Amino acid sequence: MNTIIFDGQQEGERILCELHPHPIAKNLAITKGMLLSLNLALVLVIIASIAPSIAGVLIFLGVVLGLVLTLCSLWWNNKVYGQSRAFITDRRIMRVTPVSPFYQTKRSLFWSEALKAKGYAPNFVYRMLGIGTVEVSPRMDEHENVLVPHVAYFEDLANYIDKILFTYKQNASNIADFKPFIPKPRGHRGS
């Protein structure tokens, strides 16, 4: 029996895989936010050295803004990376992502509407870390792709989704026989 349930799950819909962003992506995002905060504080300190008459105010402002931006970055990245999810089910792929403190987007693409899947790393560093994006393209509107960023085993997931799409197009009832995707290295995915 499947214990994972998501908002909007249909009656009898079976989850084959729940995807979470890779922890390294979260740490990189937090680091970027902290570097941005540090740079802002540093710029204000440099300006303070040029304008000594308001140096105290600028240094205070730099420290306060740096701390506030760091705390906001920590809070926001923990929220986004902690609540972002994608679900591969026997009927569709669904992605849930927070876009503001009070709202999250949900994007769903049913297998009957999907054309293909591909997995790619957005840059060399992510490729070396084994982190990438899975993109599922619809048949009609190319702007309605479902993108699932920052996932491990992205190429294996794209191949898994392609197998689902092939099976769905050949005989949709065979999807019920699909085994869940296990996010482990090849050769270690046994039950």
C-alpha cells in the first residue's frame, strides 16, 4: 500500500516515484545568497571608506542588510527546497513548487498528453555532481513542459519516463505493472 499522498491525487492513482531537489542544490543556493549579502555589505563598507562623514551609518546599514539578506536567503531556500516535490504516477507527472511565501504552483502533465522526456545537466559542475533536470515535453504546446530541476539520476529518470510513455502508447493498461523507480545507482535498484 502506498503511504505517499499529494494534494490533487486522483482515486486509485499509484505513485511510482517521489522526487526531491538534491541537497547540494539547496546548499549552493544558500551559499549564493550569503555571498550576495556579503558583497552588499562589502560595497557599503567601501563606500563608507570614501565618505567618512556618513561612514557609521553605511557600515551599520551594510551589517544589518547583510544579516537580513542572509536570514531571508536561508529561510526562502529552506522553504523552496524543502517543499518542492515532483511525483511520477501511473497517470502523469506532477511538480509542486513554492513561488511565494503564501503560494505554490502545481504543474501536471498526463501521459496521454506527453511526447517525450529528456534529462540534462545545466552546467559542468552539476554534471560532475550528478545533478540535473528532467524535462517532459507535451505533444502540443512547447511552452507547457514540466521541468523538474535539481534531481539525482536525471538521465535514468528520463529513460524511466520514456519507458512509461512507450508503454502507455502501446497498451496503457500495462502501466499498472510498472515497478516504482528506485533512486539508486544501476545494479543496486533491486527490491
